[in-house]
Amino acid sequence: MSVDGALACAVVDYSSGMLLGAAGGGIDLELAAGGNTEVMRSKVKTMQMLGLDDAIEDILITLGKQYHLIRPLAKSSDLFAYYVLDKSKANLALARRKLVDVGDALEV
């Protein structure tokens, strides 16, 4: 939440869609956790159908007023971090870098 423009963040269990931890607000993070689990599942399924032997680094969803970032955690493939940023205040490059740092450092 220390990144400029950060509105909310969460750690989500990819296998169940459950919210494991959250900070911030402005949106229903439990609902967002479940919905973004479906985004992750859909992307993984599409990659499999395309025969891509690769891994998701992050997924960026750009809305009119917000950025939504989804990033699988390096140390736990069944968890992902989720960031909601105010588009008018956030520096997307710095936010993505911070998400990498947090994901690498997070112990579960």
C-alpha cells in the first residue's frame, strides 16, 4: 500500500478463489478475489490450448480510472497478489516493480 495511488491489495488462493489477506478498500476485495481467480484460470487455460510452455509474470487490466494488477507469487504457485491503483496517481512501472518485490519477499 506504500505505492503512490494504491487503493487496495490482496493475496488470493488461486485454487479456491479465497481472499487470504487484504489492505485498503474502495472495492469488495472478496468479490474481486473470486473474480480475478477466474481471470487467472482463463489465462492459464488459454495458454495451455495455445501450447505455450511459459508462465504468467503478471496480468494488467486497465480501466478508465484504475489499474488492476495480478501477479502469481514466486514462492507459492497457488497464490497471487492483486493490486488496485488509482490511474491518475499511480506510476505503473513503479507499482509493477513493487509487486515483484513484495511477491518475492512474501513468506506463506
